[in-house]
Amino acid sequence: MEFEVISSVEHLRELYDTPMDLVIKKQQSKLDQYSTQFLELSPFVILSTSNARGSMDCSPRGDFPGFIQILDENTIAIPDRPGNNRLDSLSNIVENPNVGILALIPGFKECLRVNGEAKIVTNVGLLKRFEYQGKLPKTVIVVSIAETFFHCAKAITRSKIWKVEAQAERNIMPSLGEILTKQIDPLKSEGEIKKVEEIIENRVKTTLY
């Protein structure tokens, strides 16, 4: 297929209506009572980062509501809980501090967008603020906010993501263990797949914190 590519912002703007004044003015340069409350209620965010070459990455970050701490109206902190140890997001932040965050609250059709600059910190006092089940995160992502604004309900309304009746049955796809095993080696036996599935299940049970 030959694509008809948009190559200028001017051409792009010709295809869309002018945004409402409200959409432009809603952008804030710091947290207010509403964005603060939203972050305090959110148990899940998507963190977008980029390395020095511009290669992008998006990473899910989930924990109990309030796991994002408000240090002040211009600064938030996110603990780095145990993951897969690829360190994609953290490595990107070391190279390029610019980040984007999308915060969600189950049941809310609106979401919150936060953009700013991040750094990876290891201050013991800050790590202790995120202690859970006797364990500390190895690092904390501290974000200096450049802009934040609420995003309307259209995307979540269209996706029906919070609707129980819209949820897909998990068994329509193979397990994660089978997917990863077959991606690496399609000839792996059922016994080898089972071992990988047990490892994944055990890590979820024992290494959340």
C-alpha cells in the first residue's frame, strides 16, 4: 500500500477543527486540587520515555491507590517496584529526562496527562516513604511537572474498557508462558512450556514488592 503522508503541521491542521478555547486553557503548569486528588486515587499509570536516539517506550506502573506521592505542586514521585529488570524506562530517563504519564482510575472515563522531566533517585529518606511489606524500592522516579491536564472521556467511552461485558475471555489466547516460549523456540515441548508458566506464576506471587 502506498501511503498519503501528512508532512506538515499546516496540512494536518487543515483536516481538523480548531480546538475549543476550553481545550487550550485547561493545560496547567502545576498540580491543583483536582489533579492532586486524581493522582491520589489512581492505581495505574502508563509511563512514556525515550532514549537519546529518540526510540520510544511505554511502561505500565501499577500499585495501590496513592502509590504516586505528591512532593509538592510541581513534583511527583513514583516508586520503581520489582519488574522484569530490563530497565527500559529507567535507562531512557538516564539518557533523556523527558517523560509523559497517563494516569487512570478504574471506573473513571476521564484520565490525567502529566508531562515533565524525570530523574532516578536513591535518597534513603525518599525510598522509605514507599516502604511496603517491609521492602523498599531500589529507586524512585521523581518527575518535575511541566504541564498537566485532564483528558476527556471519548477514548475510554469508545473502548468500553471498564465495562464487564466488554472484557475478553483470557482463554482466547495462549498463556503468557506459552507465548514467550513459542516466540523464542516454536519447538519447545509442553513440559518446557509448563516450567516457564510456573516461573511466571511464582514471580507474580512472590516478587510484587
